[in-house]
Amino acid sequence: MLISELKMQEGVLSDRLVKIMNMIAHLQHVNEKQSRKTDEVRQFVKDMLRVFNHDSPNYFPTGWAGDVGDGPTTAYDALEPKKWKPADKK
């Protein structure tokens, strides 16, 4: 089970590596042209760098804290507790 999962991931990673190597070869070919469009190459490189960027995001991905109104509350603060009644014996 684990071996097959690792082999599958190895295949996916090797496919990604081939795609990246093809992109680099394409960039080198475009860079060697005399009449190259520098804006296109610059945007392509920026897009590639955005994919591999490890900087911190503009926001912190956190879950919903549940703070509504005056801040954190318990169930007793949010809802009026019901009065306890003993169970009816039949």
C-alpha cells in the first residue's frame, strides 16, 4: 500500500519536474530571440515565482473564532438556561 502510494507520488513529481524543465527551456529559447517581448517574459517569470513563493500571506488562514458581539461567550451567556424539571413518572 505504502509502496504504491510512493510510486504514484514519484510519478506525479517527475511529471511536474518535466513541465518545469520544459518551461525553463522555453524561457531560454525566448530569451535568445532578437525581437523578444520582454513584458511577456517578465510576466511569465513573475507567475512562476508566485507559485514557488514561501513568504507569509497577507492574511493568516484561521478558522472562525465564533466571537460575535462583545467577544467570546459561553452557551450560558448566549442563551437563557431552561429551568430544570424532574422527569414525569408514569
